[in-house]
Amino acid sequence: MNRPDVKAFFDESTNTFSYVVWDPATQKAAVIDSVLDYDAVSGRTRRVSADALIDFVNASGLVVEWVIDTHVHADHLSAAPYVQSRLGGKLAIGEHIRQVQETFGTIFNAGSDFQRDGSQFDHLFKDGEHYMLGSIEAVAMHTPGHTPACMTHVIGDAAFVGDTLFMPDYGTARCDFPGGDARTLFHSIQRIFSLPAATRVFLCHDYKTKDRDVFAHETTVDEERRANIHVHDGTDEESFVRMRTERDATLSMPRLLLPSVQVNMRAGRMPAAEGNGVSYLKIPLDTL
């Protein structure tokens, strides 16, 4: 069997889908793209979203082997360390996290105490690396463009693509963050399109559309290739790069980019507490 079971959890405040994916034969599971609730006005965190996921895992008798982030998210804080503390498993991300840490470590002036080698994670996936989820074979694919460290995890017949693709009627990821690149994204999407047509595609975000008033999180490679409004079969590279570049120039920065990135580049951990025992997040002025 190469078909994992998948349970989606939606955090509407950040439009984020998190997933529990597991091998029904062995009950071995992975948690992908978990969310830590964060109120930007008060600076307070909560664990309501993560606890719902944790409760499901426990009630289902699953054994977590992996706690994975597909990339350094710019729109929500990762709950990966909290999930790991409650469920176990290895904390993991793609090996190009080092590039993201170098870039944003400089932007946030993180100092010498902030390691830029990915050592905050238990495992750094390499492009093409094969691993097992119970009896189901999985492979990590490096699919940069949105960020330099984006990975797609293909677990059996299911591909978890992070922000690289959205539902066909919404399109593709933005590429204007530091290290992003529209041409690179085009080639990464072609790698996803080379997967079997029936591959289930699970998305990290959805925002509805003017013609669709319900949130959606699952599609297929075939549906993306036929109907993605930005990059369907027949879309040439130059047209895509032009469209993506022009569209990105009109977009505002994500509401939670500044807190999200400086936490997520630390594997979901807060900056070290200062002398008064309080952790602080920085706001770089006139920089991004």
C-alpha cells in the first residue's frame, strides 16, 4: 500500500492548513506545517490549533515519527517544538534552511548566538532523500522559488507542497521575499507536475476566490496541470515569470511576516529570553 491517510486542520486566522499524515498499516505518522496561535496586537501566543492536532493524534493511537515544516513560513508561527514536546518525532526541514538563516539572521541582526547551520532542527532533508513513514516510502523534493528552502514531501501517493502551489483557481506562490525567484519557482512546479497525474496534492494555504466561497486544501497533479490559472500545461516560462513578477509587485507583505520568520528560522522557538526573563521580537525599520 502506498496511500497514507491524511487529516487536515485549518487555522482560518492565517489561512493555513496543517496535516497529520499516517500509514494505516503501522499507525506511524508525520505532522506537517503546524501552527502556533499568535496575536500580533498583544504579542501573546496560544496553542489552541496545535492542541486540536495533538488531541487527534492521541485519540487515534498514532505514533509520530516526523514533525516537518515545508519551509520557513512567513505567515504563521510554527508550533513544531511544542508538537514535538507532546508527541515526539524528529523536527525536520530542508537543508537550504541555512541560506534562509543567513539572510534573515542578518536582517534581524540576530548576533553570533544565532546558529546559521540548521542545528536547531533534528534533521535536514536533502533533495531526493528517501525515507519511510511506517511501511510507506516517502521522498523529499527541493522545490524552491517561493523561498530558497521550500520542500515538497511526497509520501506515497500524497504530495505536501507547502506554498509552492495553491488550488488551481488561485494559482501559485509569491516570489518576492528575500531569496525568492519566479524563474526558479517555475522549474520547481515542473518537478511537481512530473509526478503521476493521480498524485494527491495537499496545500498549505487557501484564500477562496470570487467564484468559490468555501476553503479547499486538496487537489491532484492532473487538476493543477490542466487548470492552474498561473501555470497550467502550455504556460511558457517567460510568460510565467512576467506574470509572477508583475503580480508580486502589487502584494502587501504578510501581516505576520516579521514575527513568523524570526521564530521559524529558529525551528519555531522564540529568541532567547533577556535579563528580565522575557523574549522579544524585533521590528527592522525601512528594511523589507
